Amino acid sequence: MLLPPLLRYQCVAHQVRCAASAEVLRICKDDQCYKSDKNEVPVQLANGSTVPLVEIPSRDEESGEYNPFEHRKLNHPTSDMDTLIHLLKGSLGSGILAMPLAFSNAGLAFGLVATFLIGAICTYCVHILVKSAHTLCIRRRVPSLGFAEVAEAAFLSGPQYLHQWSLFAKSMINLFLVIDLLGCCCVYIVFVSKNVKQVVEVYIHDDIDLRIYMAALLPFLILMNLIRNLKYLAPLSMVANILVAAGMSITFYYIFQDLPSPYSRDMIVDATKWPMFFGTAIFALEGIGVVMSLENNMKTPTHFIGCPGILNTGMSVVVFLYASVGFFGYLKYGPDTKGSISLNLENTEILAQCVKIMIAVAIFCTYSLQFYVPMEIIWKNLKHNFGFRNSLAEYALRVGLVIGTVIIAVAIPNLGGFISLVGAVCLSTLGLIFPAIIDLVTFYEDPGLGRYNWRLWKNVFLICFGLIGFITGTYVSINEIIHSDES
């Protein structure tokens, strides 16, 4: 039927009957039905019950009247400088110590070019994720959205046949976030154990199995991760930052001593090693898990993306540091480069031993921060099952997850292969594939795919790039772990 100038309403049925006139009103796209502003009565469903219609904003309201940034109620919003520091902290983790190993699987020249290329692609994927989040906040009239919520909202605002996949999309991102961050925790256990093992064996003159060191960490990890309040973990973060900065400074001191000629190293290596480079590099560079949290807590969120923007500034610094450590670390140690550059330092020198201990303590402290997010995701979905025994169940879950990460680390002590595997499996999906899918779904109908379907082809390229890295990186990493002779 033809209706006068309309108000748009959101409805819960695909076909409803007007309670006043008995005329059928059919829902248009996006689950919206139309109703005359002269006859605002409830809608009668097929079973005879009625439901009220809820007014939703028009496109004009979406584009002009609702500003999500003005509706954010933050007790302690972060400044641009605070956000930049948090972005650097979230991106500069243990991965920087693995960059020389990444370059050993690429070559000096190819590794340098590929690091900047992967850095640019990762940064662009963060851009389109944040831009999609801003658009979806306007459409949904909400002040902010988390990473998984962005995926859910994107599928709900896309074509009708994708609406049923919204919860699946949200669940998949939460799943990969949990796998990624718990995988990082496993890497940290291997990392700490190897550094401590090198120092201890200088003094006891005995080769103790690496797995013994991992098992010895377990009670300390359990005690530290019984802390449930993020506020009390902040001092650990500060300690970790200071120790990593000091350790990296001393490491550069060793690296720049008697550097060989660049022509003594391979400029490019066999292509069969490139997937290991991809997995390690994207593990090091990708900080997608913290991006939405940082943007949602900014005092001026419009400064996050743009030119130069917080994101561009922060990622430029990150990529430059990672490329520098990878280039000069591989130049210094060549084919003898290990899974962490700290492991290449001379065991018998006191200063080098201090570096290994400082970095080991820093990564140990970082474990609890990495553990916090997956624990929150898992507990949020389980806590309603335990009733009044919530606290006991939460502590039991924390202990169980910590024990699980130690068991996995004991089973896979190959640091280089483990880092590459986590990067290939989790971060290629979270950092490349999911942002491209979200961008495509969000803008599929409005404003559309653009001239020559450029938005489609751009996102297809990003998805394919992520899939190639996922498949090849996973295969090569697992093969490396299986055939490794490392103890």
C-alpha cells in the first residue's frame, strides 16, 4: 500500500498486520517496516498478540544528528599522548625480540621491504576497522563498540541474508582473541624459561631440561593470575616497560659492536622460508586486539585515525623499531640467529646475563596482562552457570587456564616455530581477514561497492593475503615444530 510521509520503525516480525486497519505491512530491508504518522498503534502479530513499534533514526538522522563521540560517558578519558603510549606498549611486546629470526627467514633486503609492506597493510586494516566502527555506532545509535561487537553490528546492518550470521561473527572474533592471547601466554612461558636456563647453567654447569624450568614457573604464574582487578596489575606493566627498555638498549649496545658487512648476509632467501617470516612478523607487528579499547577510551577519538593521527604516528614508530631490530640483529648474528635476540648474547658476560634476566622478568610480568583479556571473555560467557559459587568457580578457571598454558608450552618448546604459528593462525585472521570482511559487509549497501567494485576487490585482496599467510604460515610453522631438534 502507499503511505503518506513516513516514520520508520523497527519490528520483530517479517510480516505484520496493522491492529487498526488489518492491512498487511511488510518489512523493508534492515528489518524495518513503515507506518503512517497519523496512526501510531501497536502491531498485531499472526498469533493475535501485539507489540509496540520502536522508532529508529532515519538516514538523515544517522548522518547529521547523532554523534557517538558526544554520548560517550568516560570517567577517565585518555589524552592523545596517553593513547599513543598505550598503543606503543600494546604493539611493542616480545615480538620485537623475534624480528632478527624473521629476517633470517627472508633476507636483509627482502625482510626490510616486506616488514614495511606488512606494517602498512596491518595499519590500513586497523583504519578500516575503526572507520567501520564509527559508521556502525551512528547507525545503531550507540556511543562505542568493541571488536567483536563491531562484527556483530556489521552483519546486522548488512544484507538481510547475513543477519543470521551476526552472533557467529561475534563468537568467532572472541574465539580467535582467546586463542591468540592464550597462545601469547604460552610463548611467554617458553621465552622466560629459555632466558633463565641460559643464565642458570653458567653457574651450575649442568644441562637441566627446559621443561623443568617451565614447570617451576607454574606456582608463581598461578599466584600472579589470581589477581582479578586490572588496576592492581598496572604496576607490573610499568615494571615490564622499564625492564624491556633497559634490556633493549643494552642489546643494541652488543649488536652494534663489530657489525659485519651487509653483503656477508643473504639479501633474499629461498621462498619456502617466507611463510615463517610472515608468521613471525605479523605476530610482532599486530596489535589489533587493543585498538578498539584504546579508541573507545579517548577524549578526542576523532584524532585516532586520519593524517597524521595517533594510529599512523604510533604504527610508524613501531614498524621502524621492528625493522631496525630485525635488520641489525640478523646482520650481527646471521644464520645463528635464535628465537629471541637476547638468546644470542654471550652467556658468560655479567651485562648480557642481566639483559636476559631483565627481559625474562618483564615478559613474566606481561603474562598476567595478556591473560586478563581472554579470561574476561571466557568468564563473561560462563559465570551465569555457577550461581552463588561464582568466586570459587572463577578462581578455579584461572588456575585451570594457567596450567593449560604451561602444558602447551611444555609440549611445544620451539620458540621460533611457536611464535610463527600464533601469528599465522590468529593474527592473520584478526588483523587482516576479519577487518576486511567487516568493511565489506558494513558498506556493502550504503554507500555500496563503488566504481568498478573497488571496495570488493580491495577487500578480496586483503582476505586472500590473510588466507595465504594463514595457510602457508600454519603449515610451515607446524612442520618446523615437528622436525625441530630444539629441546
